[in-house]
Amino acid sequence: MAATLKKNTILLLVVVLLGVLTALYFFSGASQSTVNRSDRYFAVENPEDIYRIFLADKAGNKTLLERKEDYWLYNGQWKANPAAVKLLLEAITQVEMMYKPPRAALSNITKSLAVDGIKVEIYDRKNKLLKVYYIGGATNDESGVYGIMEGSEQPYVLYIPGWTGNIRFRYNLKGDDWRDRSVFAYDPDRIQSVSIEYPKQQSSSFILEKKGKQYTVRPFYDLTPPSKRPYKERSAETYLIGFERLGAEAFENRNPARDSISRQVPFAIIKVTDDSGQVREARFHPIFVEGMYQDPKTGTWHNQLPVERYYVDLVSTGDFMLVQDRVFNKIFWSYDFFFD
């Protein structure tokens, strides 16, 4: 009986020991697995946690984006392009590992990342570093891009679930492409005055001013007689709504013809003053295109097509921009538009 009890006790101890060893093995394996897989998670899940993004490449391009109250600041100087920031934040918060590249390709991928990789640093409100990784080039089928977490030796193919294409371009904008392209962006209620001068159509030029809660409109040039027709009710408010969001098609700061274009007499000079006294001035130069065109109203033929675009000297910022007439023609009013 004693021998049987001793034998059973030994078996029980062996079973318990095996159980403990098995548990240690699995817990150790799970922990090791977690460590190995931590370099697969590139996304910062909550965009509200992101307050600062720094991007840099081997060519010396550096981009710093900082969250402010209601906009992002680019390189400490300019408002950032909201659309560009939106696309970048989508990538940062949704990027996932698609697959692990085959071992045979690792050497070339790692070398490519070292040469062409874009370093991505993401910080929170307290300037705490959340993620650091590198975005490389696209796979052959353009379905994903190569990426590697800083400190890791294992690259991965990354993508945004539900979106097809190369996500590198979201990180790879340069210079003016990161900048807000707004020419005018005003709350109409905060506009104190607008003057629009047409140097070649002086009788159409005017000054609109806010006095208390009322608006007055008068000729820009003293020699232009004031209109004797009744003022069109709420025409000033309707006009000012047009200044809420007027953006350029592109920056043209490096246009070689910039200086010669700027010296020409502009089609229009618009100055907007807000309720803090800040003035924004834009000078519009039409882009004429040769080609026969028949005026649909008169039937007359002309040797120039209708103006579709303008170069804009944004005097307030020193920028030179390209804008579309179909976007801006709603603010090219004439003085008589305000009267019945």
C-alpha cells in the first residue's frame, strides 16, 4: 500500500512538473512572438493622438507638420494643404502589413530602403515619440510599398486595406505641394472691405465697405459717377460669400516668365481687409490662348479663346499662382451689379 502511494505521488509530481514546463514554454513563446511581431504594427490608430509629423529623405527634403487649433502648420511658416494632410493622416492611421517578403528579396529591399526610404516620425501632444519607421518604394505590381520599423531588420510590404495603389506619394510631397493653396479664405462676416480695380475697365471698379451691420458700395475711381439706381438688397452679402474658399490650381513660384508677367498691367487687383485690419492683395493676369472663337451672344468671331486661367501675384505672401476662371469669376463683379 505504501509503495503504491509513493508511486502515485511520484507520478503526480511528474504530471505537475510537465504542466509547469508546458506553461512556461507557451508563455515564453507567446512573449517571444509578441516581441517579434511588434515591428509589424505601423499604424497610430487614433488620429487625435497625432500632433507632430516629421518626414525626411536622403535627398535632404524635410517636412514638419504641426497641429494647431483648426489647421496644420507646414515647416513652421505656412498653413498646410488640408487635402494633403488628410491623405497623410489616413495613411498613418490605416497602414497595415500586407505580407512578409521572401527571404531571397530581403537584401535588395533593405538596401533600397536605406537609399530611398522616407523617415517618418510621429509625435503626440506632449511631443512623445509614437512611431518611427521608413517608407520605401513600391512593389512591382504597385499594390503595396516596402516599409521597415526603426531598429528592426525585417522589412514588410505595407498597404491601406480597401485602397489600391502606391501609398508612398502620401508621404513624398515636397515644397509647395504641402502648402495650402488658398488665395482667399474668409468668413464673410469678418470681411471689413473689398476693393476691386479693373485698370482697363475703370467704370466697373468699386469699393465695398462694412459700416456697422450695413454695407456701402461706391466707385473705385473718383471720376466714376455714383450709380443713381436703387441698391440691390443683400447683393453685398451675396458677393462676400464668394470669398469663403477660393484656391489656386498650383503654385508657379519657379515660373521663368514670372517677372515679365508681373510687370504687365493686370486684369484685376483685389484687396480684402478683415476685421483685424489685415490686408490681402491679389493681382490677376489673364492667360490668353490663340484660336478662333465665336461669341455666342453676338456671333462675332475672335482670334483668341475665352480666358480660362489667370496667373496671380499674391502680393501679401509673395507667391505666384495659377487659378481657374471658372472658380474665380464669381468675384469678378462689376460696380453696376450691386444695383437694380
